[in-house]
Amino acid sequence: MNKAVRLGKRGDPWFEDGNIILVPEDSSIYFKVHRDFLSRHSEIFKSMFELPQPTADAEILDECQVVRMYDLPVELSNLIKALYDGSSPLTRGHGIDDFLYTAGILRLSTKYFITRLRAQAIQHLMKTWSNTLRGHDQMIELALKAPHIDDKSYPYVHPLHVLNLARSTNVQIILPLAIYFLSLYPLTDILAADHPKLTIKHASCPSSDLSPQDLQAYTLMYQARVDIMLDFVRSVCGDRSSPASCQNEGTCIKAFTRVSSIQSRSWRIRTGPLHFMVQVSEQIADNPDICGPCKRAFRQDVTTLREDVWRRLPSLCGLPSWSELEALDLTEP
């Protein structure tokens, strides 16, 4: 005999013409949806719905089969609505809410093998946590201009949360930049987990714990970042040879030596070398003691170095190359 179930709170969505009811884990919120529609988007859903249930355990509500789901109500609701809404933008405004919404979509689309939504979630995250140097520069530009929201600066989410979300959903392409920005934080602060961006209370928030695997990745990136900074200040800025077109070799060399001395004292352990190089290049461009040809040569050296650092960024923390990461996450199945 089928077991009648008492209706709890109608969730969103609830379709009166639906033919199956989903009940999230430890919840009294019910979602009435269409079996065939969800099955068409996910082989996992299809298999779940087709599994025969013992007659004594079958639950019926509103003349529909009840299926218990081991998912958070808010994430299941967002996933179902995203499926029904088709190609609507995967965004929920600004700030941390946008990341938490995307995290839930990515988590469940991965779990239920919903390829389209998973790809959209990854692409949405990559708008901030990019796989290109240009994307990194745009992120920094936004961070410098964007207003604070709830006392948090852009991108409003801690890189450790991004890193843990990527690990839990097997997303590789956003790992290098997340680890790079994580390396700007002192390890003691990360382990304390008391940064305002790490104290978010929300069901969809990823873990604030640094795993042993990522402790190693953090350490490798931290050391590489410091080495890049020192090499840039000492070699690219200080130990320079003037190009043949230099208009005043003695003056230019002395000016670069002064710049190197100043920068060696001014950079901090939380300085990101990719942006630091741009800042120094702008200072050189405005330096009246350096001739035009030397300025152009320095700008080209900075461009070449930044591109090389970006190319090597994944390997600095033990990851495959950018092209390999792109093949893993961005290639159509």
C-alpha cells in the first residue's frame, strides 16, 4: 500500500500540472515538477525517477510520487528554476550572493551531470577568476574601482572559498588564479579563518578550511611570488643595460638604479607581482630622467615578463598548463 504524505510548505517552483514531487534533505519544503522535463536534462534524474520503490515504502502526495533528495532546499530550488528558465543569465546581482548562488548551481549541476548548467557556472566564475592575463588585469581594475558591499571589497568572496568550491566540483580552470590570490594572505590569517570574507554564514558557502593538498599549493605559489618580485626589482629594474638607442646612458642607468632601490623597500609581502609590474612601468613612463627609448625597452621587458609569469602560473603551484586545464573544463563532451 502506498504511504500518504502530508503536504509541507510549497516550494518555488510548484507546478500544478507537475507529476512528481521532490523533497530536499531534512526539509518540509516540497517542489512539484515534471518528471520527463528533468529526466531530459539529467541521466541521473532519469535513473532516480525510474528506480522501482517497494510498495510499502512508496510515498504519494497530491497523486504524485514523492522523491527524497539529499540536497539543500535553496540549491535544489535554484537548480530547478535555472533548468526551467533556459538560458537566462547565471547571476544574482552583486556581492557574495552572486557567488553563493553560482556555487549551488555548480555543485548540483556537477552532481546530476547537467552539462549545460555546469558549463554556464564555470564560465560565470571565470569572469572573475580568469584563465587569461587580461582577465586578471580587469579583475584588479574592478577591485580598485568597485565600491565596498557589506564592508567587503571586490570580488567580495575569499579565494579560499573559490578554491574549495573548485576542488569539490572538480573544476580546474579557476584554480591557478584562486591560489595566486590566496598566496597574498598570510598563512596564519588563513588558518585562523577569521577574515570577514571567511565568516559568511550560508548553507551554500564552501568550507573555510585549507586542505593539506592546497597548503602545499599555497606554499609553492607564495615562494614563487616572492622570487618573482625580487627578480623583477633586482634584475629587470636595477641590473639593466641601456639599448643602443639610449639618448643618455649614464642618466638612465642611474635613474633605474634609484627606482630599483625605492621598489626594493616599498613592496610588501602581500604585493601581487603581476599588478606591481604594471605600477612600476607606469612610474617609469612618468620619470623625466629616463629617455624615451629606455622607457619603451622597459615596457617591453615588463610585458614579456608578465606574459611569461602568467604562462607559468599553473605550474608554480603544481598544476598542468593552461591549455591542459582548458581541455579539462572548457571542451564540449
